[in-house]
Amino acid sequence: MIHRILATTLLGAALAVPAAAGAADPDRQAILDEFRAQARKNNPDFSGFSAERGRELFYNRHGGGEPETPRCTSCHTEDPTQAGETRAGKRIGPVAVSVNPDRFTKRKKVYKWFARNCDSVLGRRCTPTEKGDFMTFMLTQ
Amino acid sequence: MIKRTMAFMLGVAALAATPALADGGAERVPLVTNTKAKKECSACHMAFQPAFLPADAWKTMMRNLDEHFGENAFLMPETKKAIARYYTSHAPKKAGPMLLTPEGETTQRITETSGWRNAHREVKPGAFKAGDVGAKANCPACHKKASKGVYEDD
């Protein structure tokens, strides 16, 4: 019995590894699907995420947040494929999925950082549409 | 045997929790040993050691993570509780003057304590903004052995 569970677990792990390297990571897809379902619930006319809106969200200067971080780029820099830096001087790994394939694959982490950073930059929570747009943009980067 | 190993490990942990002279006589500030604290705090900055602030300062800080030095450092309640417990139980209960501001006030900012200010008196203000340093909070930029708890005159 234990052997069978172990075998299943190992098989699962083996399957998960090659998939995680590609853009279509199942965990990331599940997170996107979750945001999509939430977006549809909020707005029946929701027609899908937009990399372009995500780009604007990333580069625009926002009001309402902390004065030190008016834009996402305040810490993540203008180029998402490059490392950023926190206000305390610590390196932030690139947000672009192409150079950092682990991005947006851990659900708790995704929720945590959107909660923190949307508040710091926008002074409010991000909507599910904004979160999906942001991820969609980063998937193109 | 397992019990003995455990007891030994606990003993080492207890020793590590008291400041010790090591590394050629340099004073070592005990590093953060709590896994959650290490992981969560060091996501944005080095995991500052409990010894740097009095327990009540850490307590206040952990209660106000939504306004953490101009940023929202939101944590899940159970994670927050565990980290708060770690810091308040490992930090000095009673603050000596070096852990307070020169005015004798409790502060959440390590760089406002008399101890920090005295130790950095000879550092030019511009040095904290220069190059890879970026901020006073970036101790390891100058203290190359900070990850070992050693903060000598670098």
C-alpha cells in the first residue's frame, strides 16, 4: 500500500518536473483559471485577460499607494526580465516568466504578493482582472 | 540514541542563542533560527536578529505589518503569530539604552537606536546610498560576514 502511494507520488513528481519548465505550467494555469472565474463572477461581460492592460498596470504611475512606490517598476525596474531591488536593497528575482519559470506557480505566494504590492503601489486590492492581466503580460515577457 | 542526538542539538541551539565570542574574537549576534521568520523576513531584507530591538518593539512591529516602513508586509495570521512569538521570546525583555533612541524612546527602526548610531558614527551619510548599498537596512552590503552574525568594522 505504502509502496503504491510512494510510486504514485514519485510518478506525480516526475510528471510535474518537465511541465514546470514550460510556459504552460499546470499550477500557474490553475491560478489563472481561478482569477478568471472570479473575474467572470464580478463581471458577466468579462471577455478574457489582456497582456496590454497588464502592461499598463505594470508601467503606469498610480496614485493612492505609498509615496515610495508609485509604480510596479519602482522595485521591479523597467525591464521585467531583469532583477529588481527592494527598498531595503535586497535583490528581487525577475518577474518575467521567460527568465524566471517559477513565477506565479505557487498559489499562496501569488496571493500574498498581490495583496502586499497592490496595497503598496495602488493603495487598494487588485481586482481578479488586474491580477490575471498582470500575469498574462508577464507570460509574454 | 535519537533522544541523545535531540538533546545534543537542543543544547547547541541553546548555546547559539547566547552571544559568543568566535570568529577570531569578533562578537557574533545570534542568527535568526526560526524557519518561518528567516523565510518571510528575508524576502525583502536580511532577517534582522531579535537582539537588535527590545521585545516590545518587535511586538509593535508585528502588529502593524500592514504599515511596515511604508509597505504592506501582510502575512497569513498563523505565520504572523509564529514569527511574532519567535521575536518577542528571543529579544531582550528589558531595553538597555543602546536599543533605544538617544531620547530613550522605543523605536521599530534599528538604525534609530543609539547602538546602531554609535557604531556607524564615522560612516559618511552618502555611503548608505552608494552603489550596491542602496539603504541603511542593507547591512550585508558592507558587513560581509553579516550572514554569520558578525558585524565588525568593515
